[in-house]
Amino acid sequence: MVEVRVEVVPRWPFRLPHGGGDGVMRRRGGVLERLLHREGRPAIVRVAQTGERCVLFGAWAQDRADAEAAIARMRFALGVDDDLRPFWDLYRDDPLVGPSLRRRPWLRIKRRPVAFEALAWAICEQLIQIKEAVRIEARIVRALGARCPQTGLRDVPTAAAIAGCSPARLESFALGGRRAIALVRVAREVVRGRIDLDARDHEHAWRRLLAIPNVGRWTVEMLALHGQGRYDVVPAGDLGFLKLLGSARSGGDPSARAEEAEVRAVLDRFGEWRGLAGAHMLRAPAAALLAA
């Protein structure tokens, strides 16, 4: 095994996140661990924040190129290289997102290191509570994801692994029938090369995805924000936004829901920073939401 270490000085305040509920990224002490694959070859990545402005990445793989690629993916997933100063300069005093931004200047979008992961999990999370979706995702990982025998870490199943499943197999993990069919079809389109999630022209892939039944705007926007690093995209139809804005504008009625268009109208003024503004909006005080 080849070991590669890279020390990164974040371009903006940074805090190492916790692990995820799907079981693929775990945090032990102050170290994040993740198993990744490049063309079927495994790499283990570990990340530690060794100082306020210092993050250490280490990767172990069969060759140096695989280790370096795994580190690059994790740097993207953690957003450690993102310079958020322009957002700070523009919006630190904004009545809607400013309070959260001043308290949490380090807040970043939670990304997946592989775009297909973001797409697959977005399909799993359609129209259900996030806790139930995470349980489904964890079952899929345990059943179909590759496992490292040395560390016990598991990876999210590849598009090829999902493409080789029947929808019925995915339904056995409690994934709804329409979502199971959509996930298999999307995976097969990716494997066949008809949809390239890593191409520079993201919009071309989005158009191809939207032609698939049960893949809608919210799913594509989740892919863009969490899998392709698009800060200018916000999944405005997300239930979290609809409930939050609806409750604020109804005087606190927990059953009230805003319209998707209302959420977009609130966040459109943030332009290229819509996605990050949305993350701060979810932490905004009710008075700020009411005035938005």
C-alpha cells in the first residue's frame, strides 16, 4: 500500500464535521475515515484537523494516483478549499442569513465525494422523512456496498452495483417501488455513459435526468448542491424550507407549508450563493423569516 499525506490550510474558517448516518463515513475521536474506490480499486482516507487553520489528509491505496484521487474527492466533499469570504463580505449583515453566518462562519454544504452518491441518496430521500431515508440508505450500503476487511469501512454502492439490481431487490430495503425503478434506471444510464455526472456541462446531465420518470427538479437540485458543488442551486422544494417558511408566515402553525415559489423568491436574491444562503436560512430566527 502507498501512503500519501497532504496538509491543507483552509482558505476560510473550517470545522471538521461528524460522520454520516448511512454508515460510510465515521468519526473516531478527531479523525474522519472514509473508504472510496477508483475504477474498483480501494483507498482509505483519514482526515484530522490539527489546528484552527490546518487540516491533514492521509490516504492509503495500491498506487499513488488512487491515493491522491481519494484525497481530492474528500477535499471536495469537505469544502476545505472553498473561499467563502465573498459570501461573508456580501451577507454578514443580511437580516435573513447574517445572524447564522456570524455565529457559524465555517458552515459549509455537506457534499458527497462522488456525484452518483448524491444522486442516489436524493432519490432515496424523495417524499419521506430524512430519518427513514437514512435507514434505507444504510441498508443499501450494508447489502451492496464494498467493505474493507481491515477497517470494516463500507463504500456507497457504485452505479454499476445499483444497475445490476432489480427494483424488487431495492424494494426489499424499504425503498418505494417508483423510487426503486428510478434509481435502477438512473444507474443504468450512468453506466452506459448516457449521463455523465462529472462532465463540466452539468446542465446537460440534468436535462437527461429530468427525462426519467420520478426524477424531478428537487432531485436534480440535490445532486447539483451536494454532488457537483453548485452553490448557485438550492432545492427550494425541500420540506425543510416549506415547513420553516410556512410556519413563520402563519404565526407558528407547525402544519403550515409555504409554496416552492415562495422559497425561491426569498433565496433568488443571493444569486450564485443561493445554496449556501439556504443552509443559513434553515437556522434563521422566525422574525427574519417573517420579514423575508
